[in-house]
Amino acid sequence: MNRVVNELIWHCSATRKGQHFTVEDIRNWHVARGWSDIGYHRVVYLDGTVRAGRDMERTGAHVKGRNTGTLGYCYIGGVDIDGKPMDTRTAAQKASMAKLTHEAMRDYGITKVTGHNEYANKACPSFDVQTDPVIQAAMGRRVAPAHTVPQPVMEPATKERTTIWSLLLKLFQRFFGSTGGQ
């Protein structure tokens, strides 16, 4: 690619959970707004299929003021059945998004991956890219799940370490005397 890119920005189509839409559908929406083409470079369908949108050589039309030097990728979904923002990604979409993120980093030297919501007062892509384990793992980073409870630090094992069996043995000895074979 001749165009220099340094960032991948994730989007959602802001369509209801489970509803299938295509690149052509999104292209029609964007052209109806007066754009020359679909604004996104790649679109991830519900089944994980990835379709090309705008040519990668062309600057996208996906984040006002941030299109130069970026790629815009979109997954179908992003709102619940009532139209409220929701991470609706299927397992197949997550797998494709991880692969696309990794490939963008490898193929184009991208080091920054963000979500549309980091640049606009929007819910899109309806999840936090910076804490999402799928995207962060694709970037070679580990993110602890939000529900993880810190585990207590365990004391190193010693010879005097008390086990349930040693406690039971002590109780047995206390009530029944020595266990030796005298």
C-alpha cells in the first residue's frame, strides 16, 4: 500500500443484534449521505466473514478529522433489539476482528488501535477497545478481565505447614492417645 497508515479505528454499523447487513447496504447508506463510497475499509459480518469496503489505498470516511493515516474497520451490530448500544459481537466476529487487527499491525506497521468512541461522543463500536481482551490479545497485550478478583498471596510452604491431615492426626492423638504401635 502506498498510503501511509498508523492507526486502525474500530466501528460498529449501529444495527440491531442478529440483523444481517452487507457492505452494499452500508455503501448505500453512506452514498445517500452524499459520500463517494462506503466509509469503512473492511466490514465483518455476523458469521465472521470479512468483506472489503473502500479501497485500502483511499482515505476512509469513518471519523471526522481522523481519516488521514487511519484504517476504518466495522463489525455488523452494536445495538440491542431496542436500539441501545451493546457489544453484540458474535464469537466469529471476535475471531475475525482479532485476525484483522493482527494483520493490520503486521502488514501496515500499525501500532495504535482505537475505537470511534475515543474521538467522538458516540458509543460506537459499543465496547472499549483499550480494555477489550480480544483486540488487546491481537495486539500482543494481556488485559485482566474486569471481573477478576485479586488472589491472596500465599505464604511459602514450610516444614511446619499445617494440613488438614496433620490437624486430624493431632485431634486423634488428643482423644485416643498415641498412634504408635507400642
